[in-house]
Amino acid sequence: MESRTQEFLSRLRRGPSTLLIGQRYLRLETGVDAFLAEIVRKYEVKAGSRSGYHQILDSAAAQSAEAALAWMDERCRRYRYPSG
């Protein structure tokens, strides 16, 4: 198995784990994922870091996962459409 895959599986076992689904949806109209851009800005992702949502693992968000997830949850609520 690749080392990246091993690293991913190891992190899943340690937890906590969060599944982000449908994130490419946010860049359909503009080509920019506004949610990921906010995370990168907030948590000062290192230059040369992995791309996409892997960047979160290389940022300050990984140091305080519970607070980061709460912040991300609040941000996600901005992208939800009102029901009905």
C-alpha cells in the first residue's frame, strides 16, 4: 500500500474523523471552492502543502481539531440552501 494511503488509514484509526462530501459542488460556477479558500486563509496553510482538502491536515486546524471542526461547521451553514 502507498505511504499516503497508510498515513490516511492511520489517521482514520486515531480519529476523530470527518467525511467531507460534495465539495467539488462549491466550485461548479466559479471554479473556486470558497469553503476551502476560507479554511486555507483562516488556518494559514503552508506553501507547498498538499492540494485540495489534504491541506487541512498540514495546517493549524490539525492542532486543534475540535475547534476547527466547530468553525468549519459554522462556515458550512452559510452554503446551505433554505428548505422549501
